[in-house]
Amino acid sequence: MRRLSILLAFLLLLPHALPAVLLTPENNSISGTSVIFSWIPEENAENQRLKVDNDQAFPHPEVDVLLEPWENSYRAILEPGVYWWGIWTLSGGQWIRSENIWTFTVEYCWVPLEGISCSTSAPVPAPIPLAPENLSNTNDNTPLLAWENLAPADNFHLQLDKDENFSSPLDLFTPSRTIESPPLEERVYFWRVRASRSGVVSDWSAVFSFRVDITPPSAPAFLWPADGESFTDSVPILSWEAPSENSLPLTFLVQLDNDPDFSAPENIWVSENSWTPAALGQDNYFWRVKAKDNAGNEGEWSPARRFEILDTVPPSPPAPLFPLWGENTNDNTPLFKWGPPPENSLPLVYCVQVSPDRYEIFAATWTGNENWECPSELSDGLWYWRVCARDGAGNTGLFFDWILFTVDTVPPSPPPLLSPQDSADIDGTVVEFKWGEGSDDSTGIKGYLLQLSASPSFLPLEMECFLTGHEFLYSLPVLGEWYWRVGSVDGAGNVGWSEGGTFVCRGWRELERVEAAVSTQGIWGYLEGLEGSSRSSVGEWQEAEIWVSLVEAAPRWRILQALASEVWGFAKWGLVDGAAARILAPVPAPHPLAPENSSHLSRVYLRWENSKAADNFEIQTDMPSKFWRPFRFTHKSWFSTENSFDLPLENLTDGNYLWRVRAWRSGTPSPWSEVYTFVLDRDVPTPAPLLPEDNLNLGRTWVTFNWGEVQDATPPVQYEIQVSTTQDFASYLSSGWLPWRTWDGEFEEGVYFWRVRARDNLGNLSAPSAPRSFRVDLTPPAAPRLLSPPVGAWLTSTSVSLCWERVEDNSLPVIYLVFVDDDADFSSPNLAVQTLTDNLTVTVTDGTWYWRVIAVDNAGNRALPSAGYFRVDSTPPAIPAQVSPPSTLLTSPVVRFEWSSAEDLNGVYYDFKVEGVIERENLRENSLQLSLPPGRYVWRVRSRDGLGNSRGWSGPSSFEMRDVRPPSPLLLEPLSKTVEEDFTLRVKMMDDLELTRTESG
């Protein structure tokens, strides 16, 4: 027989690796004569060489070819034999051999041939059926029959029959490897094929069968849910009944939509008779299903059904608005306020609870409003309140955490008034008010309220301002009598007013002229002349630096002996020849322009108006506490040549200031200007963050921020919240500037840091508060794994230790809600406890008990419940009553012991003992028969259920056994002789009873 071979080639592409690695033929493998060598080239190869030899030293290689650096395969034809091969790589001018040298064996082998041009004795192989696949179903009634032939053939003979034994086949002939069947009716068919070549016929192929099925399946029949049914399960199991079908298995197309026209449905093919969709929201849903058989026939849609998913998600806790944590109020029937959480199932109703200690509920209600006024008066002191929401679907959410607030209705003690003293006279209209400390034992002193009025009733008010200090400088509009008082303001807003004080503001007026008669007795002496300044008033000044005028007088001097008083003018002029005098015009005082009186400033730029030219100006500032009466400036003075001055602030502290200015000309100063006041305000106190508390975990995306109020000299104050995912606040979300002290933001899951800062009406910024962190956690913890007791376990103690596995969570600590109920639906639990531990000991009664544990993380997320049950049987069966034997004398050695039976849920077992003689355990019957020798005996019995519960042994019962034997019987017949045939045995007993028996010899 002659062997033939053909060459087959393929290319195997492999990614580069650093060293040359051999791939095929593998070490110690067997190959045909057409061998494909493949390898992974070295990464930095310059050239490659493949060597194949029948000697592993490669002295005369059968194959020795030079290859390009990127080539990774080569085909060669080799004679049968054993060979070694390897790859040599040229890298850096050196030939480097591959990591390994592999060996392989070449043998001749059979391969499929398309044709052959010589005679061969090889048998004609049977074809291999391909399509339709065996046991398949098709909806094509003229299916294409196909097969694979392992060798060329002249013709093929195919048989198709309804009988697997081919009793009446349809014979089909074709030279190709496919043939289309004639039209077939619906049923199962069997087919086979054989090949013929040069008159030689192959064996029949394997028999394949297929079913022709062109009838689609009927519509499935719905099982659940019923049409129009409503339920709260968001993942319902939609189920249906499959129609009868020949071409199995069936698959089903399910459509689900919230629109009855199925315009945008969810489509899913399933192989089961049910399907569970992903969690559905609250809505009406429509669904239908159709079947497709294994032949590919799709049936009609079933009639659509509707069901409704009710909302099962409880609303988030409402956001409290008033009072906030740590807030004080002087209203003992406060109006509690909160913000609604986001919710689909409206309307929302709210449960509000007020408690003095978080345990006892003082007042509570359900309301549909977002506020509630407490109907009962709250006593002064600390209180707690909280609120939860229930949606329109009846789901009740968790309470917001208890919020602490203080009720304080008692005003603080008023401060003492220090200055001005009562009925004091004040020089001018600038008044410095001073007062002492007030006190409050509950909420502390928040500040002071100063009121000023021209009426003792303080109506109307001239001025009212809130101050945190104990002094205030104010410039009154007019002179006259004024009334003032100060109230201590506590943290709850209560005001304790002082008694009203009064003072009068007075002032000097400038006169144009004074005339007076001077009476004096004097002697005139001789004067040669007179020099001096004229003190007489001037009616009008002209623009002139020097005024020169001729004084008309008699051309001779009178003799003036003496003058005993200061005289502003001569009483009588005598005749003089003439007089000359130099009189300077007075320098007018400047008029302050800016800042306006009592302004609040962070930068002080002083401006004034001057009616006459001046060489320069002198400015003085001072703080009120350094003033004298009348005012005396003791602070540093500054000079300016302009009508303005930018006041240096480096060494000045924030507070109230006075300032005035005067002009200088030719060494002569003007009078001081009117005194103006201003408030220097550059610092803003940092707000105190309140909520959320530091390291708080939240189970909602809406976060309410609260912070403390800032008292600043220049209100109103605005606030900015900054929220960041990093502690350095390199980037952050800003709330913008807010005039109030609360802000809501929505955040995704994660850890956040927040801080708050303030800005007063001058634009001064406070330092940010110390950052706080909070976590938004919407992921519930895993369901705890119940550890003990095992599910369905029987227990003998009514004190049961429930244990479960702790769960890991980001929002710690995790609280475990434990429910124990004698009903599996937990509709009214007998016990509901929350604990931080992983175990709880409960006391129950006998019976079946159900328990479940729900993990709730610190953000309020609830895990799915883990449920189990156990059974308790702590009641032992009754102590058996000993029935037999009686406490008497017994003569029979066989004694039957009996006792009363007992009943128990776990079955009853009996332990029996005859003291000192025998013990038996785990008896199921309530009787026992024993053979005992003579003697006195004490016996006991106890009952025990399957769990080992027992009430103990019965009382001792005793009896006596004696060996009382009767006299021997008297033998009557036969007498002492050998008996060889049938005879009659006759015996006389002790009671004269004769026994007769016939025996054979």
C-alpha cells in the first residue's frame, strides 16, 4: 500500500518577547512530514537562523535558513526520523542560541485528500451527517440535508423515512454533499447517507433525526400576578404556564412597560416559566409574554396584564429648621419647623416628638404641615425634639437624630448704668455710655440692647442698637434732656432692662459783641505812647493779610496815672498825634465731610472743607475711653497739607474713635472743628459650626448645614459654606453669601469636609472655622449572618442566647435591631431591642419562636433582615406513677414492671432501675419484664423527653420476692416399668387435681 501526503501551511503570529522562545513542534512531540516551526523572536534581533538536524550537535543541519528579524514561523518537509531544532539570533554582532533545543519525531500519517490519481486499497469512508442536526427541530418543510465526506466520492445515496428502521424509505441520489428534501409534513423523520466511489460503496452513516414543525405555539397562560393586582414587592416574580408543544424546549419573550401600548418596553428572552425584573419603582406596569418553540416558530402575544408597584422606600428624615441643635428659645410653646425630604408618594405626614430626656415622650403628634406648635408649655431647661416622615404609600422613615434645645423664659439680671450718671450735665452732644455686667444662669449673656429717647416712655426711640461690649459713643442731634437705658440680652432673647437714666446736654454759644460799663477809681499817669492789640470786634473782614488803619485822636496825650483793672477799651481818649497797628484776621475752623458721623469703616480716609487758605492741617484722633471733660485729645496728632488724610491703621485696634481737625496759617491755628466719630471695624468673628456634627454619617443626599450667629460691629453679616472632598479645600463647593444661618446641599456618597466663614457689611472676612467632616452613605450594610441558635433548633432553656455575625460598614457604629415574635410575619413582635453587640439573651416561653436581626449603620441605612426560628421545650414530662408490681410479697421469679405513660413534644424516654441490681435507659415502652432471684427490691422510674428534660425519679417502690415451692406431684401411672407402647401418664397435684396425658412409647 502506497502512502500519500499533502502539504498544509498556516501562519501563527505571536507577540514579541525578549528572549527567543520555541513554540512548535513541542519537545518530544510527533509530527507529520510537513512540519511548521514557530517561535517568539528575541526583541532586539538583527537576524535569525533556523537549524534542524537529526543530530543534536547540528553538524550537518537538514534545515539551515537565514530569516528576517520579525519572522516567527517556517515550514519544512522532512523525512521520517528523529530531529532536533533551535533558533539562533544575531544580536550585537553575536549569534545567540534559543533558550532550549527541542526534539521531535516525524512519521507518515493519513490526511484528507481532495482527489487521487492512482489506485488505492483504502476503504471508502462513510459520510458524516451535518444538518439538520440530530434530534433537532425545524420550521422548514423542505430542509437542506448536508453531510461531510472524508474522501472524494462519485455519488451519494440518501434515505429519508418516518421509521427509524427505514422500512419504507425515500431514496435520493446526488453527486454533491447537500440535497434539498421534497416537501414534508409535520412529524419526525430519520435519515442516513452513504458514498460510492469506483463501484465501491461505503457503510451507511450514523442515523440522524429531525422534526418538521411549522405550527407556532399557543400563547402562554398567566399565573401571577393577577390582572390589576397591587403589591409592595419591587421585584415581583412574573410567572406563566407553558403551552403544550412538540418542539421543545420553549423559550419566552417577556415585555414589560409602564405604558399599555408597549411603546418602549423592556424585552427579555428567558427559558424558564418565570422572570424577575430588576427593582421597579412605584408605578403601573403592563406585561405580556409569547413563546417560541425549538423549531423557531413564534406564537402570539398573551393578553396584556397590569399590576401596580406600591412605594416601599421610606422617606428620608426631614431636615430640622427650628430649633436647631443647641439653640435657645424664650417661647415655652415653640413652633417647631422642618424641611420636607424629597419624595414621590405624596402627601407626606410628619410625626413630631418632644422629650425631656430622649426616652419619655412629653408631647407628640402627626401633622400634614411642615411646622407644629407644641400645645403644652415646656418648663425651662433642656429639651429634645425629632421628626420623621410617612409618605403617601404608608412607608414611615427614620427619625432625624434627637435635637437638643433650651427653653429659657426668665429674663437676665439688668446691667448697672455707669456713665453718664443720672441727671448729669453733658458739655456738648457727644455722649459716652457705659454700663456694667448683666448675668444669666441658663443661657448666658449674649449682649446688650441700648435705647435712647427724648421721652421717659422711650417712645419714640432716637436710637436702639445691640452691642456686645459695655460702652458706646454716640453724637446726639440736639442739645436738651435725654433718657437712656440698657437691657441684658440672654441666649434665648430675653431682655432684662435697667432703670432709665437721664442727662442734659448743654453748650456755649458764640457772641458777636459784649458791652459793659466799667466803674473804677484810678489816677492817670504820664504816657509817652501806646502799643497793643486791638480787642474790639470787627464788623467785617476783607481779604487782606495785614490791616493798617489811622486812628483819629487829639494831637496830645493825657497823663494816665494808673488803672486798677483790666480794661478792654479806653474809658476816654485824649488827643494824640497819630497811631498805627497791625491786626491779623482770625483763621476759620475746618468743617468735617467724610466719613459721615458715626460711620463704620475698615479703612479711614478723612476729608474736610476749609473756607480760607491754610498752610497745613492738624488732625487728632482718640478713643472715647481716653477723653476728658471737656474733651482733651491725648492721642497722636498727624499733619496734612491737603484737605484729606489717609489714617494709618497699623497700631490702631478696632473700636469707637473721635476725630477733629484744625487749620494752621502763618503760625496761627484755627479753632478745632466739630468732633466726629467713626467705628473702626476690620475683624469679623469666626462663626461656630453646629450641624452636621463632626464625623457625622448621613443616610441621605440632602445635607442641612447650621452655624452660630456672629455679632459684628457692622451688620448685617453674611455667611459662606465651603464643602470639599479634601481637608486642604484645594477645590470646594460654595454656598454663596447667605444672610441666614442654614443651607441645604445635595451630595453623592462619599466623605466631605465643611467649614463656614462670615463677611460683615464692610466686606471684612472672618477666618474659616475649623473644618468638620461628614459622610454621605446610602449603601446599607450586609445582612448579618445568624450564628446561634441554628435554624429549627430545639432548646431546653427559656433563656436563649441569640448570636449573629458582625457586619462591616463605613458608617460605624452599626446598630442591630433584634425582633423576636411567636408569629412568622413579625406583625406584633413580642420583643424589639436595639444593641451594639453581636448577641442578645432573651427569655421566652415554650413553643416556636421566630427571630430576625436588621443591621442599621450609623447613617441610618437598613440591611435586609436575617431571619431564623428556634423551638423551646423546657417542660419535662410528668413523673411516672408506678403501677406494678405492688408493694407486696411476690413468689413468681418473673416480675412485670409497669408505670404510667407520659407525653411530650419531643417524645418520651424512660429510665428504669432496680437499686443495686439493674439499670435500663432510653426505654420507649412503659413496662419491663425481668426475672429476679428471691430477695427484697426497691425500684424507681423516671421520664425524660428527647431534649433531656426530666422531673427526676419517681418515689421508691419496694417488693419482696420469696422462693415458695409446692410439693412434688404424685405419679399415678405408669408405675416403674419399661414402657414399650402407648401409655397414659397420670399425675396428682397437691390440690388433688389429676392430670392425664397420653404418650407414645
